[in-house]
Amino acid sequence: MNLEVMKSVIERGDLAHLALLMWATSSSGLLVWSLKELAAANRRFDDFVREIASLNRLFSRGDQ
């Protein structure tokens, strides 16, 4: 955030709005980070399931 904007808000005594803006910004950032981590976990789990399926196919061919 621009330092001049923060200084202007503080000078006018509007600290509640500044705190709310900072809270909303950090919450949005945390949401984006969480969604990225969830997508990465889904990809890892999908890779794991694919590997298990390929092992099952490999072992089922050996039984015949």
C-alpha cells in the first residue's frame, strides 16, 4: 500500500478504516494462498492415486 495514502488516513484520524483495509487485504491474501495449497494437494493426491492404479494394473497382469 502506498505510504502517502497511509499517512493521509492516519492524519485524518481514520485508523478504523485503515485497520479494516489491512485486515481485508491480509484475509484475501490468506484465502488465495489457501486455495493454491489446496490445488497443489489435489494434484499430489491425484498423482498418488494414478500411481496406485498403475501398480494395481501391473500386479493384476502378473497374476494371469
